[in-house]
Amino acid sequence: MELRQLRYFVTVVEEGGFTRAAERLHLAQPGLSAQIRQLEKELGQPLLDRSHRSVTLTETGRAVLPYARAALAAADAVRETADAYTGLLRGRVSLGLVSGAMGHAFDIASFLADFHEAHPALEIALTEDASERMQDALLAGELDIALLGPTEEAAPAGLSFETVIDVPLAAVAAAGDPLFDRVGGAERTGVPLAELRDRALICLPRGTGVRAALERACGRAGFRPRVAFEAAAPQVLAQLAARGLGVAVLPAGEGGGGSAGAGSAFDGPLRALTIVQPGIRARIALAWRSTGPASPAARVLLDSLRGRLRAALEVAEGPAL
């Protein structure tokens, strides 16, 4: 058994087939297939089911995969630890990001560009996905670090969270919506959650922190939210609300370029009211395995990201830790 065979096996699983895996590894597909078959022959069991259009894991393959990943991570850590003594970081770090996670508070592209300039031999793989799936990927070792919206009130076992944004949820709608009618002649400062019971809502999909927080709060209030439209990008939700298709539920400050505090106006035909009675919080957290990132490179990236996030939030003077 050779490390390269384990790497080939893991790559085929990650890419979902031999063609894309061969392209990623810069190998000829027949050679890649031969190496996987040699590994299977040595183990005495098939690892991959090739009978369908996409390659899937056999039961043995599912059992072997975590150990293959651990062996590769250990080998990479040996190289990276040695490189650390020369000041060189190399290898591959996988970073997950929930869609619309940072809004305008943090420029992830600039951070990655600066980090790459400082560590040009290090490959960073950026993945955008739902928070729930990223939590699973962290636990499975498929991601090293993630910026996500926690889907539970406490961090799942095996993960560590550091909250970087904690803001109230707001109800966002077209400026003429009855939601903004004065109450007793006074300007509204918030909207009770109960008033959204029968409204068509526009929200992020299931598996995101915002959706989980909304559903938990509505469940405690005795009703299920009537989500008529959902999309992964907060800006799309705001656009749907601007056309009168419902009330968008968004983190305060998202969706239109203005502050979404109580009674405030977005740029354009949108207004927002903070949801109250009860208030609902939306959080963005930096997440990693409780045992810490496996490689020295991932640990350096995590430390750099934590520092840049704190600096960005201090400059923005927004809600922070």
C-alpha cells in the first residue's frame, strides 16, 4: 500500500468519478484506475462501486475512507512541520463559507489574496455551502475551517465555535407594506414575531443558521413559518421582498446596503423592522474541529483569519463578540 494510492482513492471519492479525479491529479485515467484496482487487490475488497454512472463507495470503502484521510493528513503534517522550520508553508487547506456570511463586514477575497501572497506554496480550496453540511464536513475531515451560521444554539460535539457576528433578525419588506403602518399614531420600532404568523416569508434555505433560528423561535411561539420563497443569497431575498412577494427575514444590515435597525430604510423601496417578542439572533461563527486543524498550514490560516476578522469588526464598529 502506498500513500499515493490512498491519495488517488480519496480524490476519486471527492470528485465523484475517475475522469475529474484524473484531471485534478494530472494523470491518465487508465493509470489512475489501475492504481485503485491495485489498492483494492491488496486490501482484498472493492472500495468503489463502478456499476452506476457516478462512482460510489462500497461498504468497505466507507469504512476505509476516514483512515485513508487520516493517513494522508499525517503524512502532510510531517512535511508541513518540517517546512515550518524553514518558514515555508505548503499543502492544501480547505475553507468553507456560508453564502452571504460576512456581507460587507469582511472582505474574504482580500484576506485570501494577502494570505496567498505571504504563503504562495499553500493551496487554499474555498467551498460555499449550507451551514449544516459544512458542520458535517468539518467532523468528517473534509473541511479544515468554516465560516458558518450555527444551526443549533450550542456547538455540536467535536466542533469549536468562535462567534464573530451576532445581530438581530429583521423583517424586510417594500416600503408601503402594512407591516410599517403606525401603531397608535407612533412610528413602529419593531415587529412582534406573532405578526408574521400568516405572512408569506422569504428566507434562506434549510440548513442555514438564519432559517434554523427562525424555525426555532416560531416553534416556541406555536406556529410554523410560512416560507413562500427561499434563496441562498441575502440580496436575492431583498429583491423578492422589494417586488412585494413577501416579508424577507434577514440579519440586520443585510440585503440592501443600508442599516436594518428598527424603522430604518434600505437603499431603494425597502424598509426593515427588527423582530421582537421574542427577538431572534443571527450568528456567524468561525468553526473548526475541537482537536484543532490537523495541519500546521491550517492552524496558521485559522490564526490569521481570526485576527483579520477581529480587526475588520473593530473597524466596522458592528455587533461583535
